[in-house]
Amino acid sequence: MDFTGHSGWLIGYIIGLVVVLAVVALVVPILVLAARIGTQAGTILEDLKKAETNTAGLNGLNETIASALAIIAGLKRGRTRLGG
């Protein structure tokens, strides 16, 4: 292309190319990090499901505590009745 007498267009094209390259240089790392975060999120979700399964038994813990407290209260009553 002959830009004789049209140096403004040449400068405009160069500035436009630099801007496009700068945007690409900034967006590509963001997309790479987003993909990595997506992969890690899947792994974290799997681990959270395993933790939920492993701690499901704790759901009845309040009932166990209430039963233990009732047993302790009964033992204390028995001890006081026996004079201890």
C-alpha cells in the first residue's frame, strides 16, 4: 500500500494495531485464569460432596447429647438417693 500523503492513516492503523494487541495481551491471561478457576471449582465441589457424606452422621449428634444428658441426670439422682 502506498501511504504517500496519507501519513495520518498509517499512524491510525499502527495505533489501532497496538491497541488490539494490548487488549489481546490483557484478555488472554484473564481467560486462562478463568479456565483454571473453573477446573478448581469442579474439584472443590467434589470434595465438598465427600465432606457432606463423611459428616452426615453428625446430624443425630443433638439427639445423642440429649440422651447423654438424661443419663447423667439419672445417675446424679441415683447417687443422691443412695447418699453419695
